[in-house]
Amino acid sequence: MDPREEDDVPFDSGDNDDPLIRNLRTEMVRLEAQLDQLMAADRELAEEAAALRVRLDELEYQIATIRDRYRRSARMYGWIAGMWGVGIGMWLSWLIRALL
């Protein structure tokens, strides 16, 4: 239950109400409705922010996975390129010795 509801004074709509009191009551009801709308919007924004945080965590995990895969691939391609270089160097060395 909302704490404001516990403190509410029962509404007495007697004919002897002052117009100022009626206006103030109307304003109070309007402000309470506006406050309820703002609180609902705040809850909705908090839920959206939580969902976005979860999505951000998922994306960060996917990025980390892709980076790890890239590092492994880059390391493997580096070894392959190194072996090709050694192989070509040995072949050129053999070719030069064979021609001389």
C-alpha cells in the first residue's frame, strides 16, 4: 500500500466547502496522479536500463570471444608465415648452391 494513502484525510464534499479548498483538493489530486505517472515511468526506465545492461554484458562477452579467436588465428597465421619464410629461404639457399 502506498504510504500517501494511509495519511489521506477522508474527502468530505459538503456544500459549505470554500472554493479555495476545492481548488486545493483538485490540485492535490492532479499532483498525486502526476506523481504516480512519474513513478511508473521511473520504474519502466529502470527496467529498460537493466535490460540494456544485460544486453551490453552479452555484447562485451561476444567481443571478448571474437578477440580471443582473432588472437589464436593471428598467432597460427604468424607461425604459418614463418614456416613458409623458412621453407622459401631454405629452397633459395639450395637453389643458389645448386647453381654455383
